[in-house]
Amino acid sequence: MTLKTRLVFWFGGLALLFLLLYVLGNVLLPFIAGMALAYFMDPLVDRMERWGMSRTIGTLVALLLFFVAFLIILLLLVPLLHSQISILIDRMPDYINTLSQRLEPILEELRVRFAAQGDPDLSKLLSSSGTALSWVASFLGGLISGGAAFANIISLILITPIVAFYLLRDWDRMVAKIDGWLPRAQADTIRRLAREIDDTLAGFVRGQAMVCLCLGTFYAVGLTLCGLDFGLIIGIFAGIISFVPFVGSIAGGIAAIGLALVQFDSLVQVALVAGVFVAGQAIEGNFLTPKMVGDKVGLHPVWVIFALLAGGALFGFVGILVAVPVAAVLGVMTRFAVEQYLDSPLYDENRTRDRFEYQGDSDDSL
């Protein structure tokens, strides 16, 4: 098989995969979630097998432990989150009105200045700012309380456990089967790359999940102690989206400081709220990420941000879910390609000459 045929085969398969993701994106969510769950729970089931359990029993026990822990967390958090979200939706118009009243002197000054400069369009724009803020508030409230994602939630609840069970039970057999399909000449190289991808992906996702958990807990507790209304919601939200570097702290900080400006009359309390996010970012950058994620995973924050944005733009929420695995694969493949390039005559033509001379010396010695 020529190099051209191999490239056509592999790039064709990659194009087909992206086409399937694009066409079937709306139905892939529970399957991708089940595959992710099986991937991260496989080491636990392997350990249970070493303890003497059968693969099926180990799979059932592992999934049962996961869903029991998940239900406990839901039972503890959902009532609190539901009550705070309901109150937030009810109070949102009052918050918008308060914010409009506090911004009114600034907006009035701007209207006067721009009107004096003969720019009536901009003056009208500033006059309608209060209406725009009210519209944004009503839109966000409807988005939060809407049931557009109800079908996806139901499919996650019903289908994901079934998919995870069958994949996790047959994981080792599937890996062995795929290994048997590898082209024999390149099998060792593909296995090495697969191990690097596995180490990169597992190290990043598991470490980043712990970082998100620690940050969400820190933000929620810190904002609640500061007396901020809905500090629990904002803190958990900021922790969850912290898997995107810097986005969690920035988005959570903006939301918390904006709410603090409306709620508190003292700038000291607003500064305390801002200090929670400054401290959280310092803890993440100097302790959590170096200890739990580290640099060995080889996923630069800029690369992660780009992958998440590109995945979301191309394939929606499913694209966000597969963005980090795809980024890990591409990162490992790119490093491998660079290694091959640096070891090739394209980088240094003397390498070909050196190899030829070495082979000639070996032939003479024989």
C-alpha cells in the first residue's frame, strides 16, 4: 500500500467521523456521556477483577456506586439550587431597576454630552438602555426556567446508564478487537501513541475535574460567607465552567460583582466579593492546577480554549463534550509529526548522507 493510499484512507475515515458527528449530533449526547463514563470507570472495574469479581458484577457495582453518589449530590444540591433560582427569577426585575437607577446619573450625563455634540442617535440609544436591560433580564429568566433541554435530560437519565454498562462490561474485549485491526507494520507506533493519548486525556480530565470541584466549593462557600444573595448558584456555576481556563473566574466574578453592586451599599463588601475570585484564581494557578493537572498532560490552556470554542461552533454541546479528547489526540499526533519531521531529511539533509555513509561502512565490515 502506497503512502498516498494510506493518507486517503485515514483522512477519509476522519472526514466520515466528522460528518457523522455533524449529522447525528442531536442524538449522540447520551452515547458520548456513556462512553466517557465507561472510559473513566474502567480502571476501577479492572481493579475489582483483580480482587476476584467477574467483569459483569464489577461493572454493576461500579455504576451503582457512581449513581448513588450522584443521587446523593442531587438530593443535597437540587433543593437549594431550585429555591435560589426561583428567587433569582422573581428578583431579577428589581435588580435591573436598581441597577438602572444607579446607572441613571451616569447615563444622563452621557446623554447630555452627546446631545450637546449633536449626536441624537447615540442619545436615543442611551435613553433605551433601561429597556434593553429589562429585556435581557426577561430573556435570561425565560432561558433558565424553560424546558427546551428536557428531552436531552430524559435521554441522559434513561440511555446513558445502559450504554455505560455495556461499554464498560465489554471494554477490554473491544480494545483487544480494535488492537487486532491495527495494521501490523505500524501497530507498535499506534499503541505507543494511544498510550500517550490515554495518559494525556486521563491526566487532564481527572485533574481538571478535581480543580473544578475545589474551585466550585471555594467560590460557593466564600460568596455565601460574604453574604451575597445566590452565592451558592454563582459559586457552583463558576466552578463548573472552570474547565475552560480563566472563563470560570471571569464569568463568575462579573456576575458576583454585578450582583454585589446592586445588593450592597458598601464598597467594602463588594471588594470582599471580588477578593473571593482573586483568591480563587491565585489558588488555582499556584496550587490546584500545578498539583492536580500539571504540565505533563501537554494541553496548553490556549489550545483547550480554542478546541472548546471550535467544537461548540461546529457541533454544539456534543462538540464541547468531545473537544478535549479531540484536542488530546491532535496534540499527541502533532508532537509525533514534529518528532518525525525533526528526524527526517526535510529538517536536515545531512541525516540522509549520514545514514548512507553508516550503511556503507556496515556493508564494508561484512
